[in-house]
Amino acid sequence: MADAIKHRWSIQHNYLAGITAGDWLRLWRENGVDALYWHRALFITAVSLLNSFYRRREERLHHDAIARTEVTAPPLFVIGHWRSGTTHLHNLLAQDTAQFAFANTYQVVNPHTFLCTEEVNTRRFAALVPDKRPMDNVALSFQSPQEDEFAPLLLTFLSPYLGISFPRREDYYERYLTFADASPDEIARWKAGFLWFLKKLTLKYGNDRPLVLKSPTHTARIKLLLELFPGARFVHIHRDPYTVFQSFQHYYDTAMWHTYLQRPPSAAAINARILSRYTALYDAYCAQRDLIPAGHFHEIRFTDLERDPVGEMRTLYDKLALPGFAEFELTLSRYVASLSDYEKNTFAPLTSEWRERVAREWRRSFETWNYPI
């Protein structure tokens, strides 16, 4: 997989396009960029200069208002491992615009500047965003609901996602998945950065509607999120572990190629990371999920949501005591109908060796959610 450099010349799908110049120089100095990706580094450098200009403008115009803003409506967090259906669930919830606001693609990759630049840039550069995500057929645009992990990454550098761009330091950045081995200062900086981003969203959308947020990394951070938002709600979605493994392999072999700044890891290293990250994420999840107050947690099986999305959403609203489903149901039904021609990825069957390894290392998930081994 690492021998053939796919999408080498691509500068699309790169979350670092929202970084500022000083931060980018620091990141480059700390990690290094391999020569085969210097063109990406030059692109990031160019846009970082613009971002720095607009960041100063945004701070001048909005800093005091952001600082005064309070997130009084506790968010609803969509959690679950990558490739388990978190995006589908997030998109379904985001259709309820009467009840929820959400972070979109432009905002999460431009957390420093979106209050000043979103209206103009989403029109100016709309053609640069592909209609679909590189790893599946899910629709993509600047306005699409998007996972929020990219925003605190760009605000704090405390994210395992930086290990994707800089694979030689992947082990270093991986500790920011759970923050179990992070210092108190790092935890405080991550909380402050994440809260600052949510304050900016709240300033833009108001406090009348809670934010519905989605990031697989949050599955391992329930304790930190409850410390910030004691009234937060959580909905966890899970999927057959064999399918998750194959789909995450496909994710690495499609989307990840667009973000590398160092020579990609080997297929063996990627498979090992998939296995270990899943275990670390669900170790943290299982240790922390009982911290969630009663009535603030619901769990969904992906196949049930796929089979009957409207019925499963009705149950979710009931379990989390969310109002307004009767008014929302028609909008939801229309959105579901619009997905009728969606084509899922298909994969060749796993070899017996890999089926046995996944079953062995992820046994708890098979047993907890009753998936056949």
C-alpha cells in the first residue's frame, strides 16, 4: 500500500488548509515534511498567510463577544468508532434544524476565521469541494455537517489526527485519543480550545438550539466532555466489527492519501493501528459510559438504523426526551427518501486469518453487542 503513492499531487481534503502561519511553521519544524509532499507544504504555507490575516481581523471584531458567550444548551454528542455509521446518524439529526445547530465542513477546518470568511469563501471556493467524500458516496459540501475534531486540532495541536499527516510521530499524537497519558496542562488546553470553538458556533447560531456534534474521538472522552457539559446527551452507534475493520482499511486507502506530509506507513503498520486504536477507544468508552446521567444516553445498532431510520430516530427522541419529533418526521422522511439511490461500499470477504485476529482482539464488542463470530 505504501509503495505506490496515490493522490500524490492532490491538495484537496487537507484539513491543514485552515491553519495559521505561525502554527504551521511550528508544526513543520516539529515534524518535518518529506520531499515528495513539499508541494502540499507550499500550498499550506500560502493559505496559512491568508488565514493569519483573517484571524487577526476576526479577533479584532469578535474576540470580546466570543469571550462573553456561554454555551448554555448542553450539546448532543454522536459517538462511535470510525466507519460505524456516525456520519449517517449525524446527518439525520442535523435535518432537525428547528431543534439543533451543527458544525459544518467549512467551520471545522477554519476555526480561526469562519465568522469573518464563511459567507464569502463558501461561495468563492465551492467548486473546489468534491460532491462526495473520497472514502464513500456520502455527499460533501462546505455546508455539510462535519465532525468537529478538526477544529480543536487546529486550535491546540492535541489530536491523534496529526499522526495521519505525520506518520513517523503517530505514536506521539495517539495519546490525544483518550488523553489518559496527557498532562493536566494539555487537558486544560484542549478543553479551552474546544470550548472556544463551541462558543463561536453559539455566537453564530444562538443558544436557542443545542449543538449536535459528531466525532469518533469523543467516544473515548466522555469524562472530559461531561466535565465541560454535565447535561450533555450521548448517542452511541455500533456496527459489525468485521465490517468496521474492512471499512477502516478502505478509509486509509482512500481519504488518508490526501493528507500525508510524510511517506505513508506500510499496510502492516496501518492494520496494526486499526486494531490497537479500536481497542484503546472502546477501553475508554467502556470505562466511562456509566458516568453519563440516566436518560442522557442511547445506543443504536447500525443495521437497525439502516433498516428503519425513521423508526430508530423516533426511539432516539423518546429515549433522550427530545421534543418535536412529530413536527420533524415529515422532513426526516423526505431526507431518507432522497438517499434511496445511495450505493454502499462493498468489500471482498476477510481471510480466515484476519477474521480470527479481529474476533480475538475485538471479542468484547462481538459479545457486548451480540455480533456473530
